[in-house]
Amino acid sequence: MPFARFEWMIAWRYLRAKRAEGGVSVMTWISLIGITLAVFALVATLAIRTGLRAETLRTILGVSAHAELYYPRTVQANGAQDAIIRDYETLTERLRAIPGVQDAVPVVKARIIANRARQNAPIELFGIRPEDLARFPAVAESEQAQGDLANLPKGIALGQSLARTLDVTIGDRVKIISPNGTRTAFGVSPRVKTWEVVYIFRTGQGFVDNSRAYLSLAEAQPFLNREAGVDQIDILLDDPEMVDQMETQLAQSSTGPAYIWSWRERSGAVLRALSLQDNALFVLLAILLLIASMNIISGLIMLVKNKGRDIGVLRTIGLSEASVLRIFFIVGASVGTMGTLLGVGLGVIFALNIDAIYSAVDFFSSNSKSDLEAQGFFFPPAVLTLPSILSATGLSLALSFIITFFPARRAARMNPVEALRYE
């Protein structure tokens, strides 16, 4: 056994300070509370940051493909250059047959202009089959959606902010203007067509809600001069985190050269920024935990000073320096361990009841969470993961044990003669 039974017994007696040793008892409680609150803050913050990353990733992947397949630009027989995927039906079937691929969706897109009355807005127009668009939950399952996505073959779907810019709602008509229209003897004339707004969605991503519009693939292909094919194949995977490992296999599914653009390349900067913030917060909270753990030193130093006579007696009757060190180490480590367990418990309770906490803050601050969310504010969930809990627990215990060692070592090296000189 690393610790003898009598060492545990003596350490336990020292933890239960008497009235005459009230200062030691107070410092013990201060150390315990400080470590508990620091660990609680660390666990709660890590849970919220994990929830923020998961929600951000869900939002990103809820409106965009996990990977996009493009063809390089080639020269056609008439001398024109394009990157249209003409064999998209065959290619989508080959992609769907790859293990790990959930679906492959042909898409056409272009940056053009939307107009209604005197309101104009640049838009990113996507042509996609309605049943394929239903596979993107941020669009198809938007909590603040208006209209019916099933009516997409009869009209156009707009992002909420874009609809507000154009001052339109369900049933209004929007004019779409494409500069690459009909070729005439006098050049290329813009193509203009009007569609009824049948669906308005909100994804929570500002750049999408401000500029995204959807048409059915059958309507978008002739309007954008894509009758011969599509611009890209959007690929949905069973596990988006495996996109890097599958890029080569996805590109090789094409009969010719093809490029793969993954969600990591498209949105990796956002996730890297979140990771940097997570690391910075972890360091700051670790410093807070270190400061809280330092109280253990104060308590142990006071305890060693008050128990100088006891240490002298114990050394005189034969206790070794190692035994004295272990006794005081148990005292400090017990405070750190108890504070860590209480802090983890409070952090877990906080994370599991985050919605109730949001509601309580909402009630006492007289703010409406739903109104704030409608204005674009974001309330992330709290997601508990085993690595985050273990990292918080391990850091707290390590700091507590290391800090405890130094005053315990000082107690072990106390000279019994000096300790009993004036007794």
C-alpha cells in the first residue's frame, strides 16, 4: 500500500480542525471552495465551447455539402470553354455506390441579380432538385421557415435576409436577371424571368440568408444555359469528419480529371478560430485553477506551523520523514480531490440543465430568448464529452498534488529537536 492506515488516520484528524485551530479550518474551506468553483467554471466552459463547435458545424453542414466535385475548364468543339459536368447522371450513381457516401446531388449555380420594384440584390442562385434540397436540414427544416418547400418547382426559395432586402413575402414575385442570357448578332443579351416566392428560410448563417436563392434544377438549367449538364456534384457523407480520407476515392470516381473541395477547405478557418479560442480559454481557466490551488499551500503551511509539536513527537517515536510527508500530502491532496469532484459534479449539472439556466437568466433579465434569437443572437447548447471532463479533472488533480508536495516536504524535514525545544 502506498499509504499506511495510521497515515490516513492522522491525516483525517488534521483535516477535522478543532476550534483552537479555526484558522486552519477556514483555510481548508477556502481552498475547497476555490478549487470547486474553478473546476466548475472549467467544465462548464468546455461544455459550452464544445456545444458551440457542434452547433456551428451543424449549421455549416446543414446548408452545404460535405464535399463538392468539379470538372476542370475544357475547350469545346466550338471553341468555347466551360467546366460543365455533362455525364452528371452517371457520375452521381457512381458516387452513391461508394461506401460512406450518403448521397450525391447535381447542382447548377451562378451569381446574378434579383429585383423587385426598386429593390435590387446580388444573389447566389442554386438549381437543385426539390427532393435533394430536402436533404439539407438548415434549409428544409428551418424553424422560422415560411411557405412550403414542396412548391419549389413552381417558384423560388429565398433566404430570410434576402427576402427582407427585396421586401417580399410568400406569394410575391421576384425578377431574376442573368447577364449570360441569349446570344444574338449584337452580342449576349441578359436573360430576365420572374418567379413567385414559395419558400423563405433562415439558416442562421448570415452570408447564406443574405444572398442564397434556390430554383428547381429543371428551371435553373435552361435559365443559366446549363441544358447540357450541371456545374458541380454536391456529396453528402455518412461521417463528414472522414472527408479528407475519402477525397482521393471521390475524385477517382470520375472518368476524367476532377477536383474535390471539402467543407474543411471551405469553412476550416472558422473551426480553427474556434479551436484557438478554446485553447486560450483553457489556459486562462487553468491559471484560475492554479490560483485556487495555491490556497492549499496557505492552509498546509498554517497546519504545519500549528502541528509542529505533533510532528516532533511523531518523529521522536520513530516515524520517518517519508511518513510525515505522506500524512501532509494526504491532507492537501484530499482537499484538492474533494474540490475537483464537487466542481466536476456542478459542471455536469450545469451542462445538463443549460436550457433551464438560459430560461432563468431570461426571466431575471426581462429579455426574451426567442426575440434575441430572431435578431441573430446565438445560444449554444452545452455538450459534455469524456475528454473534456478528463482534461479538467486531470489538470485539477495534478495541480493539487504538485502544490501539496512542497509544504508536505517542509513538514517532513522539520527537525524534531527544534520542534520540541520550547515544549
